[in-house]
Amino acid sequence: MERELLTVREVAGRLRCSEETVRRMIARSELAAVRVGRGYPVDAESIPRPAYRHSDERSAA
């Protein structure tokens, strides 16, 4: 089963925070990410659930 990987920008949009905040969360191991080239794809399952669910509800409305 493939995991959904998101860019730092996509995660920032879902969490409604800055890209720099997402990078800090990655550095503190609050988000699962692996460096690939210059980017850090983030495992969608590592995003805090309340924020992830809120994003899904907003897009469904």
C-alpha cells in the first residue's frame, strides 16, 4: 500500500500555518518526512488528525 506524500507547501495549507513552521515540525520529528533532493515529502498520516480532518471537511463543503 502506497503512502500519500505531501509537499511542505501542501502540509502548510492543511495546517493553516507557514511553510517554515512545517519545516520546524519536521526538524522536531513532529512530522514524518524524508529528505529527497532539496525537498521533504511528508507522510500524510503524520499530520495531526484534527487538522487533517478539518481540511477534508472544508473541501467537502
